[in-house]
Amino acid sequence: MGRDAADVVRSGRDGPRPRLIPARDGRDPEPRPRNDRSADIRARPSHGRHRGHDHRSSERRVRADRRTGELRGGEPVIWLQYAVFGLGVGAIFALLAVGIVLVYRATGMLNFAHASIATAAAYVNFTLLERVQWMPVGLALAITIAFGALLGIAIRKFVFGPIAGASQVVKLIVSFGLAGVLQGAVGLIWSRIGTPTLPGHSLFSMTRGIKVGNAIIPSQRIALLVIGAAVALGLTVLLKRTEFGMRVRALAQNPLAARLAGVDVRRVHSAVWAIAGATAALAGVLIIPFGVLTPLSLSGFQIKSLAAALVGGFASLPAALAGGLGLGVVQEMLVGAPAPLNGLRSVLATGLVIVLLFARIERRFVSEQEARALEGDERTLAGKWKPVPLGSPRAWLAGAAVLGLVVFGLSGFWAFVAGRTLIYALLGLSLVVLTGWSGQVSLMPGTFAGIGAALAWILGTKLGFPMPLVLPLAALATIPIAGIVGVAALRLRPLYLAVATVAFAGLFEETLFVQHWFANGGNAMSVPRPRWIAGDHVFGLIVVLIVGATFAATAAFGRTRTGRALRMARDNERAAASAGVNATKYRLIGFALSAAYAGLAGALLAYLLGTFSMATFGFLVLSLTVFGLATVGGIRTPVGALVGAFIVVYLSEVFRASASVQDWVFTGTGAAIIAVMAYSPDGIAGMLARFKRRSRVVEPPVVEAFELAEASGGR
């Protein structure tokens, strides 16, 4: 093992294969060693056609293979090697899941940036081995684990320290911002271009193994399994048998009593974050030899590690280990399964998350006592929000008229940019209605926008419907889909609702968005504009009129009984229920209205771009960007959606000349989310409103019971 392995990679020749093991054709959906001679890699012929997505380098496309029939005969050697490879990948899922569970048990927060920490550590380890020629692999591992631990401590102190008393939902939002910062920073420092890794970067031998019959079990897979099990079981003993573990459990069960007993909360939480960062770094190091390294290499592992953590209810480390290993084995066994079973591989993790969430609706993910303690020490997001203006409908219409004149004075390029800005503002408005007014965190605006864009292609291009008919149909068609998702998801607590929407978004991307009849199989689609609005200036004016009218209608809706009841249920659900307001009903209304706005925005974006693919509407590409712009601008007011869209789109144009424009957007948006949630949860719009101290219409932060009854109309 060493750096001479690079010569083997450059030669491009495969090593000898054991008997009965066919050659590979196509690329595997998980990162693989570029020239791994071990039998388990060569034993993995491609299965039926499965399409991945551009935003996940770890989910690359797999071609159909005529040799699939050989696997369906049930060759024991092949299936054993599938299982062993699954145990290796599952051990990485388990390592990430262990860190997620540990942080959740100690602090009550769900860290959605855990895989991003692993990615940063992987780049550090790769750089040490690549740039420092004398660096031993073991020393590089130790330095990387120390880096992960220090990064975890820094995250606790500087990112989550200022919001220590905030709700779980606020902390989840901040973790989204942290993920953007880490991914963007990695791209800026190391470049977004994929970096091929070499067998010499592996901690363990890639060629040695144990022979079991006709199969060779690689030592690397065995080592991954042993490491994952040792870490999970070691941390279990640490939590149950040591004084430190007793302090962690005391803080989880009764924070106030633990403080009175002299437990240093900051020190304990720092230690927990250090351990979690170290386990994430270890997972990042172990994944390095599996293929091309990019800032988004491990993004696909986040939802899979969440699924593994959910197996143990975010409470049991051994259960998280078992969940990760089981998920890895089943995922790899499905590679050789006959169609259509092999298609389940792409939706296994997201489907498991959804099933586990809804299976535990009536149960908490930690003990009742711990859940009450964690929630009792929090301030709600609504409690920190200040009154912000909604804007009058007349003001929005007047602003749209002025903006229309401005668009005609711009060049063709900037008229196009103005149209894109307003469409992003409309997407942000969908989150204002859902998150800002009804208090439900959703990461599906990009998904509903993708549905609207695909419907524009079907109705406008394939069926020949005129654009004035396509736009409302695209908006209305998303409502029943939102209703189905909402009826199921709104039964969950807000934190797990956010996780469920992430899983639903992934499920749609892996199923509906790759269908030929719906999205041209994920390939490029063309939606030409009508001749009378083919120019960017005229189409920009159409976008101004539509978006301006939508904002004006939303401002008017906010003053209706339904709009007030929607916000009242957010502020105090119990008081709203006592006054006869059906919170679930109004939240479903908010969910449906939000989806309609996103569907309309997606159809408009399809006409604006002309040619697009569903990768444009991916979760990491669009949903997090929209959530970031709405949060930064001010998620409680339509003004915030417009302000946030202007900032995000303008920044992307400023850095467009740079090859790292996406990294700058990720980093800037993520950092802004962290700062806004810590110091001004109502965003830039709220800051401006407080600074000017002149709001014509102010939303009351507390609503009296008689107002609730009036808003609900006695229903």
C-alpha cells in the first residue's frame, strides 16, 4: 500500500478476477475505488436502468447490463459479496448516524450538516496525503479526527451557542445554513471539480482479503464493519457507564436540576460536539477511497444516516448501528434483484425515513421526560418574532407598475435577470405563507416548482395549450399533491415535519422526476415562449404583472379571516383551539396555497429558461436556496421574499464570472441564515421595519381570544 498505487490507476488495467465473477459495465451509484482489484467490486454488474441526479455525485447513473440475468440465478458467491459490500457502506451510514443521535440526545437538536462536516474532514485528509509527501496514512487520520473534533467545538460555540435557548426548529434551520457554509467553503478552498482519489489514500489494504469458498472478502470491508461497531458500542458504554455519560443523560432528562447539581452545560455540550465531529471526520476518511471527491460527495449520505438514526428513534446508538448496517446490506442486495425490485434501491432510504416517521407519530423519539425537559427550556421562534408590515395590495400593484417601467429600460440580459429575481421571490412567497404564517417548515418548494415546470412542458409543448391556460393549470395541479403530503405530514411535530418534507422531496426526485412521460426521463425539456412575448423585455413585463398581482392578493389574503386564523394558530395553537379554530384545517390551506405559488413559479421559470432539466429543481439546488432567501429577507412578510430574492440573485450575478459562483451563493446564504436566526429572526425586512419605525399595517404578535373566534367565524 502506498503512493505507487497511482501507477496502477494510470495503467487503466483490471486485475485478475476470481472465477464466476463477470466484468463491470457502467458506473455504480455509490462512490467506488477507481481500480479496486478486490472481488467484491468486480462482482457488481450493473442492474436495470436507474437514473440519478446531477446534484449527487454519490448517486451516479447506472446503465442496464445484459449480465443481470446471471445474478438472478441466485449464485451464492455473488450474493455474499453484495452483502459484504453493503456492510462496508452501511458502516459509514452508521458512523454518521451515531453522531446525529449523540447530538440529539444531548442537546435536543437535529444536525442536518453532519454529512457536510464529514466532507470537510475528507478534504483535509486528502490534502494531507496528497500535498505532504512524507505524511503517513495513520498520522493523517489522527490529524483529521482532531480537526473534526475542533470543528465540532467551534460549531457549538459560534453557531449554536448564540441560539442555545431557541426551539428545535430554529436550530434545524441554522443547521441548514451551516451545511451551506461548509459545502460552499469546501468548494471555494478546494474547487468544486471532482478530485479522483487513489488506493494509496486508503487506510486499509484494497487488495488483501479473506477467501470464503469462491468469494474473497476484502479486508477493507471487514475493517469498516469493525470500526463502525466499535465506535457505536464504545460510545454506548461511555454514555451508560461513565461520569461523563451520567452528566449527558442528566442534562437530557432535567436540564435545570443538572445545572443546580453543578453540571457545566457548555463543557458537556462541547465534549458531545467534539465526539460527533470526530465520528463524522472518521466517516469522511473511510469514504475517501471509494471514488471522486466533491463538495457534495456525501450529501446523499445525510438522508441515509438520518434513516439509520430513526431506526433507534434518535435515542439508541446500537440501534443506529444496526440500522446503518441493515440499510447498507439491503441497498446493495437490491443491485442484483430482478426488475422492478432493483428500482427500489434509489428510494430505499427516503422511503424508510417516511415510514419510520409516521410509524412513531404517537410516540416521541426520546423518553417523555427528556422530551418535555428539552422543549421546556426553549423559546419558540414565534416568540422572538417582532411585528412586521404585510404591505397593502395597492402598494404592491403600484410597485409592480413602477417595476414594469424599469424592466423596459434595462438591457435584454438584465431584463432576464429581473424576471428570474421575481420568480424566485414568488418561490419565497410560498414559504412566507407556509412557514412564516402557519409555522410549518417545509423543504419542498423546489419540488412543487419542478412539478409546475414539468406540467408546463406537458401542457404547453406536448399538448399545445396556450400559456395563459398552462400557468393556472400548473398552479392548481400541485394542490392535490400538496394535500396528500400535507394530510400525512401535518400530523408530525414541526421538527419531524421538516425531516419528512426532505424525505418527500427526495422521493419525488427519485421517482416522478425521472419518468419519461412526466419529465422526459430527467433529460432536457423545451418550453418555448409564445411569439408575442418571445423577447426578454416583454416576458419580463408579464412576470412583473403576474408576480405583482400574486403579492397583492397575498397581502389582501393576510387581512381576511382565514389569513388571520392561519397566523393565530401559529402563535398559540391551544388558544386557537379553545376559540374554535381548527389548526389542522388552516395549516392544510397554507400548505396548498404554498404549493400553488411554487407550481406557478416553476411554470414561469420553465418559460423563462426555455430549455431546462429537472436537475434545476433539485432539493440541494433550489429548495435550500429558496429557504435561505426567504429566511434572510424575512420569512414573515411578503417584503422579505422580495428582498431575499434580490440579494441572492444579485449575488449570483456578481460572482457569475467566477467559476465558484454556486459556492459563493451557498456560503453567503448559509452565513446569512445563521446570523439572521441568531440576531434577527424576522430578517432584513423586519430590521428595516424597526429601523424606520413606520409601518402602516402591523401584525399583532399576540391575538386575543375574541379575535380568534372572529377570524374563525365560529368554526
